[in-house]
Amino acid sequence: MNAYLNADAVRRFTVENRPVRGHFVRMAEAWRVLREHRDHPAPVRELLGEAVSASVLLAATLKFRGTLTLQLQGGSGAVRLLVAQCTHDFRVRAVIRADEERLGAEPAESAVLTTDVFRRLVGAGGRLVVTVEAAEREARYQGIVPLEGDSFAACLEAYFATSEQLPTRVRLAADATHAAGLLIQKLPGERGAPDDTAVRAAWNDVEQGIGTVLRSDLLGSPVERVLTRNFGHQDLRLYAGSPVRFECRCNPERVAALLRTLGPDEVREVLQEQGAVTVTCDFCNRPYRFDAIDVEVLFAPTDAPHSLH
């Protein structure tokens, strides 16, 4: 079996001597760990997997140190919240919340996320927000496009066309064991570069090739086989993979900062009603419990002595 078949990795490939590049990602363990505290219906799970895969693919196209976030906002569909994040070194986390009653009849476990199901999930009037926070420049970039495509991949292609102005094609898939994606892009050529006809021909070829990629190949075939089968007319260079892993970045300090923003009155009211204040991370489901002493320390004056425990 190919070493990369079940590995969690993103791999870059290029068309030799042409401004055409691509990325392929498949996750198994990272996908399992990300969902181990959640049990979603099949279409919700698949949309989540597509979003996580997409966040990795978008992060792979950038040269930055920081975090890329995909977020579905608004909309009249069943999804109330979807956030997928990927760092520059491919640490992923994600969360999705959906009103299952608004989904209607749930498709079979093996069903593909059809256009009809996708539209029921995202509804009308929603937006896809892509946010890049680059740590080294303390910069923040945000691109917003309407969720008007018939698939999550189509919405991403619209984002690239509008915000990045790069011809881009995307395929995404997810099931109970794997989440995967494939992205190809035509990069701007150097001014005055020869062989424009050859560049257009190469792009047209890979653009047609990605249209023939099967969902089953994305989820279960070695990347070498996928590229050979669908882009075999091109001279491709496939690079070594970068590992992808799940990592939640919650910690007690961040939760404490969140509680401080609520203020002492609201936090003490919860404490009085429940005996403790418990905050559960949406991404990893880890609970953070603050008892009466913790709360008093939390809101103690900054010049007061702190207990150690």
C-alpha cells in the first residue's frame, strides 16, 4: 500500500515549465480526532470535512505564518455555524452546528453531498468569509463572497475568481473515515514569456482533468494514481508531503480571558446558580471548570496576591 494513502498530508505538484500548480490533501487520523467528540448526520459531516480540506488547500497556496479561517456566515439553511481553521504548518481545527430538523430526510450514509442537500445546509443569503491573520506582519486580510454556488468547491472557486483573481478549480470530498481535496491554479505568467499557447493548452488540459477526478479517488486512491489517471498528458512534478494534524489551541488562560470579558457580575451569577462555571471548548469538547475560589482569583485586583493552585 502506498505510504501516503492513509497518511495525513498535503502535497504540492506543478506542471513542468508552466505556471500551473496544484495541491492534494487527504486526512484520516486528523479527521477522526477532530470529530471524536461529535456525532453529525452524514451531510453535515461531509460539509465539515470539505471545509477542513479546503482550509488546508487554501493555506497551502500562501506563504505566511499565521492562521487561515473559513467561515460560513448568515444564510437561511440548516447550518448555524461553520468555522474551519488551518495554520501555516497545517494544524487544523473546526466546528459545525446545524439544525437537523431543517435538513429534512437524511440521505444514506454513503450519499454524496448533492446540490440539493448543499443548498438545504447553507440556504440563501449566506456568505463565505476567508480570513488570513499573518503573525509576522500583524496583518489581517479578509475576503467575502456570497454562497451562491451549487457546492462548497464552487463557492471556493468564486472566492479565488473574485478575491485572488486566479483561475482555480477545486474538488472536495469527505466520508466517515477520510476528508480530502484537490486544487489546481493557473498562476500569472512572466510578462513577455513565450509559449502562451502552450500555457493555455496545459491549463485547459488540467482543468478538464480535474473534472474527471472521482470522489472515490479523492478518498481512497494514492495521490500518484490520481494525478497519473487524470493529468497524465502533463509532465508533473510531485513534491514531498507536509503533515496535517488536528490541534486545538484552547487553554486555561484563553478561557479566563473570555470570562473576564463577561464581567464579574455575570460570572458570579452563573456561579451562584450552578455552583461552578464550566466552559466547554467548541473545537475539542474539553471542559474548563472554575469554582468559587477560581472566580475570585479571576477578578482580583491586579496588585492583589494570587493563590497558587
